[in-house]
Amino acid sequence: MLTQAPTLETERLILRGPENRDAEPLIAFLCDQERAAGFGASPDRHDAWRWFGLMVGHWHIRGYGYFVIEEKATGKTAGICGIWNPDGWPEPELGWVVFDEFEGMGLAHEAALRAREWAYAPDGLGFTTLTSNIVPSNARSIALAERLGAWAERTYTNVHMGEDILYRHPGPDDLDKDGSVEAYA
């Protein structure tokens, strides 16, 4: 184990701490300049490897971080999702990415709901609010944030990505038991 991350489950997924075997799939994603552009593409393999180290270290420094998304049916690393707050972030963020062969299956939504539930739970992190920081050109992440009930609160300058839109998630009191947004009358 590289971190103290808990293991969370959904119907189709295991969310767990990063392991050595997850480095290569993450490096491949980060080195894909087109696919990783809205997430923070790395210029080369060595920089991407350092990003993997940052992901592991974030758990040790903050006590939370990105979980690896593992597909239960195959055991494959499908992406990452969790709570991210490195130096320069305005506040803790719920972030996600799924790798190429896992797009379009609803896995990011499923993982984000479970990670947010854990972040809000009293026996998890006990947070009362979360954001998702998204570059304006990332239409798929914007759509997912809105599907999760988040709304565009403001823009800010991300220290690595430039202009980001900060999406505010509903707090734990505004969610149904299944993590969906309550309907307001």
C-alpha cells in the first residue's frame, strides 16, 4: 500500500488508493496531450511519473486525495477520482477522469457520487462543501458537474491550467440518500 486511503465500492467499481501497477495507465493518460489537456497533460513520461508521485504524496500530506477507479469486472485501472487540494487550489475539489477505453460508460459519474458521499460523511472527511475546477473548454466535465448538481459559481486563475470555472457542489444536507440532488419545490 502506498497510501492510507480507504477502499470504497459501488456496484461496478472499487475506489482505492494508488498502487505501483497504476503508474503506467496514469502516465499513458497524462502523456496524451489531447485527452489530458483539460486535466493537466504532462510534456513527457518523466513529468507524468512525478505527477503519479504527487498523487501518492497528496494522501500523506492532506489525508485524502485521488482514488484509483478499478473496474470490478476486469480489475483494470479505469481512471482516478477523489478529493484534490494541492498548493494553489482555492479549496478542496472533487475531480475525476476516466481513461480512453472506459469513457461513455457512466463510470466517472458513479465514482464521483461515491467519492463525494465519502467526503461528506461524518466517518469520512466530514466536509460540508466541495468544488470542481474545470477548464472552460472541457464540455464533458462541465456536463458531469452539472449532472451532479453543481453550478458555476465563479472563474479563477488556476496556478497550472489558467482560467478555470469553479463549480460548487450541493452540500450534504441538499442531497438525497443516494447522493442525487433533492428536487426543490
